[in-house]
Amino acid sequence: PGFDDSGWEPVDSRLPHGGLPSTGWDGYGWFRLHLRVDSDLIGKPLALSVYHSGASEIHLDGLLIHRYGIVGVSSVQEEAMWDSNPRLLQLPDKDEVVLAIRYSSHAAGLAKAMGLPTGFNLEVRDLHEGIAARTERISSDTGYQMSFSGVPMAFALLHLFVFFYDRRSSENLYFAIF
């Protein structure tokens, strides 16, 4: 926590294409955030959610508290991990804490080609709100997945029934299969 980061360049942790550090982004770096802690939050269970396409290590006041994948200085060393489940965060009994993130994402070219940011997004919220938000995301994702698989399945069954009704129209069998 006592490390002097005053000379560091402020950047958006999401690393959008127009907001990369002036020194560039080689796929690996440290990010630090100094937080003032409200006395109501001390000892209260909080949810920490991290969204990224790389790997990260989350440190609170110099102690490693969570790891997502394996951070690497090259794409060979990195093992990316996507985990949007909230993790428990308990703040120490202090007025100010330092949250440090060691992050690597060597898929910057691919992310840029897809129009996605290269960095990460980090959320801290009440534990119950974090769990409820994740549950809602799972529910909506399940609905989308059912729609994307249910509609083609319905058309496949329709074509299969039309084929059984009129076996001379073999194109309906091909539509049902594909």
C-alpha cells in the first residue's frame, strides 16, 4: 500500500481503443486504485465481480485475495479465465485501502478486431445485490440460449413433419437435418 504510484499514468481499466496508455499496451500491467472506505462498509460482506477476457490477480492492501486464471507476461504464459460469479470481499478496519490488479490480456488484436475493449471492468457492491444481479444475468442468458436454440428446433420439426406428410418433397428432410 505504501508504494508511490503518483507517477503512473491514469488510464481507463477497460482499455478502450482510444484510451490505451501513452506508452502502449503490451498485454501486461498493474492497475491501482486508492479507495476511501465508509465506516458502514467495514466488516460488511461485499461482492467483487471482475469482467475481462484475460487473467488477473486482485490484491487488497498488498495481499492477494482473488485470482482469475494465470497472469503471464506473454501469451504462452497466460491462462485466461472468464468468471462472472461474484466473489466475497471484506474490507479491513481502515479509512483507506489500496486495490491493486495485476492483469494480462494478450488477445488485444482479436479483441480489437471484434470491437471489444482489451481491459477489464471491476464492480464492488453489496453481496446480496451482487448475487441477485448474477442470478438475473443467468436467467436472461438462459432465455436467450433457449430462444436461439428453440426457434431453429421448431423449424426443424416443422420441416420434418412436412416431410413425413409428403415424402416426395425430400428438401424438407434436408431442411430438418441442417
